[in-house]
Amino acid sequence: MARARVYITYKEGILDPQGKTILRALKSLGYDEVENLRVGKYMELELAGTDKEGLEKRLGEMCEKLLANPIIEDYDLEVDV
Amino acid sequence: MARARVYITYKEGILDPQGKTILRALKSLGYDEVENLRVGKYMELELAGTDKEGLEKRLGEMCEKLLANPIIEDYDLEVDV
């Protein structure tokens, strides 16, 4: 069995109102060192199989089709077999 | 300036209905190799400062106070200075 992680973030230039709200809240709590914050999604998967390259390819397809919205989001993935 | 990443996941035993829904959707698309999927949050931060240890401590506080809900969520963080 393989373990995989997917990181989904908004593309550069796409507004991230949730991130802006959290940034403002952090500053109001006194965390002035935070200069920018962007929120994304994170998924942990368990996959059957041990073919790292094949699993990465399939997981990339899953991201394109369902997990991410490739118009406005970038994704990054890691598979450990 | 330092860059940091925060990964927030539900603790073991906490239900993850969003993950279950995505898992079902993947299976209905034919991705039967996916055995489990859990959804979390991912944040990318830019922090002023170069004191890696100090920044990690402050970021841990931010997670405890605002970014994560420590009752039901675990968090993991990385700071690159």
C-alpha cells in the first residue's frame, strides 16, 4: 500500500479571501511578523499498489478531474510506496 | 524573510465527511485503488525574521490559538529561513 499527499493552492493572482481574513485575525492577536498567508487544501490518501510512477500518474488525473479545479488552482503531489 | 507551511488534519477517530464524499466520488470515477482519503487544510505563510526556532515557536502558538482547533485537529509545521 502506498501513502500519498496532495497540496492544492490557488494560482498566483487568484484572490484568497479566507487567507486575508486569517491574516487580519493573526495581526489583531499581535502576530505582526506574518506578512502574507494563503489557504489551501491538503489531502492524505492510501492507495493500493506499489508502482510509484503509475500511482503518481493516476493521482495527477484525479487532481485534474476532481480534487483540484485546474482553472484556478495548482496542485502538488507526493507518493511514498 | 522566512517561508512556512502548516498542515492541519483531523485527529484519528474524528469523522471526516468531506473526505468520505470525495472517496466515494473517486471510486465512482473508477479510481478503485484509493482505499482511504482524509481532507485537511494547508497554509503557506511569509514571516518576517530569520530566527527559525523563534518563528517555529510563534507559529505553534498561532496554530493553538487560531489556525487549528486543537480539540479535534492535529497540526504540523515547517519553517524555512
